[in-house]
Amino acid sequence: MKVTYHKSYSDNLHRDMEYKTYGHQGKPVLVFPTSCGRFYQYEDSGMIGTLESYIEQGQIQVWTCDSIDEETFYAKNSTADEKMKCYDQYDAYVKDELIPSILHQNKENNGGRTQKILATGCSLGAYHSANMFFRHPQYFDSLIALSGLYSTNRFFGEEVPPSAYYHSPLHYLKNLEDDSYLNPYRNSKIIICTGQGAYEDLMRSETQKLLEVLQEKHVPACVEFWGHDVNHDWYWWRKQILYYMNRCLS
């Protein structure tokens, strides 16, 4: 398997940012880590090994990026506005720096063919992937979100501050009427999954709410609730990503 490490300065975040790439060609897959996770977490947790056959066969090429959760949702002694200003910068980094790099590299590796990105992640990484997918549909056509939250309620309470509204999918999607966003969703492959076991109660609740919002907007999606033995951990996420990647690529 071809593995490359990248480190480059971000003008939006004013620091070096790191990521790794796995594979030589195929559909680009952008992975966001769990809360406060790093770019190497997905590999260390066995997810790259789980997807090895897809990577080796050139069906997918995976990018694993860094988060800055310690400076946004988990920042200590910061106001909601300060946290979300930093998240705006992270969003700009992904949209204006990381994604163009992914698309450029992937186009070169696939004979000049342009492909949209599959976004994925587990736990808070599912939130990041879903938020990026819904905010920037011009770059994405697939989503696999596992055990995620889809609002900022956990961090700011039920009364979402104005600065967080456009990063809280359950809030902004409910009020969205713009077909320039909704139609790309309707033509995408959207997969949302959570277990019903240990530490999945909040994720199960928000997954159900997201299902209802998508149904209201006539956006087709595969939303599934695995069994009461399915816990919030990597053991199940490895099973789920293998199962859903096969469905997503078929």
C-alpha cells in the first residue's frame, strides 16, 4: 500500500497542518478523527487495515486529516463565539486548502478524471464529516457517518448561539429551502449509522432527528440503527465501515 505523509502551512489556521494519504488511486475518501484525535488515529485504530483491500485495488484513496477540537468545542476558558470563530477557520482550511489539494492529487492519480469526495468519520468525526458534507455539497457526493452527533447542543445547550447555527446541521438543515444545496444531497449517497448499546444514547437520539429532517426535505438516505449490543467503539466502527463502504461503492 502506498502511504504518504504531508505537512504544510495553513494560511487560515496560521500553523502547520498534517495529514496522511493511503492508496494510489480511486475515489477520494476524507476521514475526520474522533474528538481531539490526530491524523494517524484512523490507522492506529485499525480502520485503514479494515479497508486495505479497497485501497490496494485502487477503489479508494484515503486522506486522514487533523482536528483542532481542543481549540473549538473542547477549548477551555473560551466563549462560544471564540470557539466558533476558530471552527470557522478550520472549516476554511478544509474547504479552501485541504480539499483542493485532495482533488488535485486525486485527479492526477486517476488519469485526469475529476471525482467528488466521500466524507466519513466516527463519533465527533461523524459530526465533522456530516457538517462538511452538508455545508459544501459542491465537493462531496457521499457520506458515511458512524455514531455521530448532528447538532452543537452537547457543547452549547439547546439554545444554539448564533455563531454556531451554521455549524449545527440539525438546526440549519431544518430551515434549509435552497435547492442548490438540497438537490446535490438528493443525488448523493448518504449513510448514517449508530448502535444502540453502551454510550450510544445521545447518538441514537440525534441520528433519529437527522433522519426526520432528511425525510422532511425529501433527501434519500440510508439511516440504520444497529443492535443493543453495538457499542460506541472501534470494534463496531471497523465492522460498519467495511459493510457500508461496500454498499457505497456498488
